[in-house]
Amino acid sequence: MSGKKVSFAETLTIKVGSFLRREYPSIAFASSGGTFIQDLSQGKEIGLLDASSAPPLGWMQKIFRRPVHSRRFMGVLWFSNKARNANYNNWVLEMYGTQDIDFLREVAERLAQEFRTSVHLKQVSEGARYEAGLSDYDE
């Protein structure tokens, strides 16, 4: 035997995603552009969808009577992004609209405590945004 050891580490994205899945089952994950993603991988951000929400019917859905699968895109949690002043010690949670401010404030406080970091909550648009593209609910 050579005496070499094997180590294992999860990326920050996966660690935080696992925590969010466990503590907040109403959150689904997205890219920073709002497209649903099932499995997290190494990255510098996690998009947050409200898995329990759906937007009002648009004209296409009214005409074609297609089910609406889009969820509210609450925001993006940035771990590292120079333009946003986010780094691994000071995360930025960008929020779309104010509908989810109380919920996201709670999430930010829990993340700051669990991961011993600072989380700055920043509103970046007045109105809500919705999931990009069509996907099935992950329930």
C-alpha cells in the first residue's frame, strides 16, 4: 500500500443546494437566466424558482389551452461575481420584485448562519419574473 489517502469535497453550489432542498422544499433551482435545472453542478450562482407558483395565463395558453408550467423566478444567489460585488465571504441574493422579500430575507438569514457568511439581499427589478422555457414540475 502506498499510504496515499482519498479525499472528497462537494462544491459550494452543491452544499448550498442540498441545504436549500432540505430546509425549503418549495424552492426549485434554475440557471441565472431562469431556466429550470434538476441537478446542480459547480458554478458561481444558483437561480431560485418558487416551485408552488405559476404565472397568470398568457394569450398563448388561453388560445391553445396548454398547461402553464412556469414558476416565479424569485432571484439568483451569487457566490462569486465581481460586477455584483459577490465573493465567497459575501454572497449577493438578487431578487425580482418584492413579492418574495420576507421569504428570501429568511432564506438569506439562514444561509448566513449555516455557512458563516454575509448575504446581501438586493432588489434588481420592480416586477416579478418567471421561469424561462417550458419544463415539468419536479414534484
